Amino acid sequence: MESTNNRLDKVKEEIRKRLEELNNQENLLKKKAKNAHKKLTKLKMFMKEIEEGVSQVRLREIVKELSINVRVGFPFTTLARFLVMKQLKNQIEEIEYRIKEISEKLKILEEEKKTANICPECKGLGSRTEIRYVREDGFVTPVTIHKECSLCQGKGRIEL
Ligand SMILES: [Zn+2]
């Protein structure tokens, strides 16, 4: 049978790996969120520019930056402006949705990080329940006893 120390080392190693993985995921999501916010700011800026009246040249630049398929040319500038605004609104909606999704994922990760070092042996209880059968006067009585968890020494969590 495996000794408690060996088992503890293995569990600690697993928790460290898990935390590292969670941190990596968190960093990646934070980076994605940052980029999404940057793009959102840019899109809103374009929108403001168009609302305030934009030149044909500038509108063409915006269309190019958004990589959307709208032709900007006289006499269609008004139509082009309308179509670009529509696309902008769509893209903004999409990004706002993505940002919400990312922040929800980050919340879940935060929770997972908090619970990553819960003792796998006692599931955080710090003790284990055992049923012993006591024989007395010819009767067998089950008795529940609580034993301190040997892996976490009753703490319920593994200290790294
Ligand atoms: Zn335990």
C-alpha cells in the first residue's frame, strides 16, 4: 500500500498542475478580453465618426479596416453609410456578447481555482466516516465513527 507521504506528494503535484492549467486558461481569456475591448472601442469610434458626418475617403478607410463588402462611391455614399453602420452595429453586438461570455468563463475559472486544493480524499470535510460493528450481549450494532482524514490532517484542503 502506498504511504500517505507518497500519496500527498502525488496529490500536491496534481493540484499544482491543475492550478497551472487554470492560470494559463485565465491568462489567455484575459488577453482575449483585452483585445475584444480594444476592438469594441475602435468600432464605437468609427460609429461616432460616421454619425458626425464622415468624408467619402474616410468611409472607404473604415470599410477597408472592417474588411466588409460595401462599395463606397458617389452617388451611393448615403447608402454606403447606412450599410456600414448596420455592419458596425452587428459587429459591436457580437463583440459585446463575446466579452460577456469571456467574463462568465473567467468567473468559473476563479471558482475552480478556489476549489482546486480541496482534499480529494475527504472532499473537504476533513474527516472520514466509517461504520464499525460492535458486538455486545449477542447483538451487533453499527456505530458511525469519524476519523480525521490522514491526507489533509483534518484541514479539508491540501496546503501546497
Ligand atoms: Zn482530507
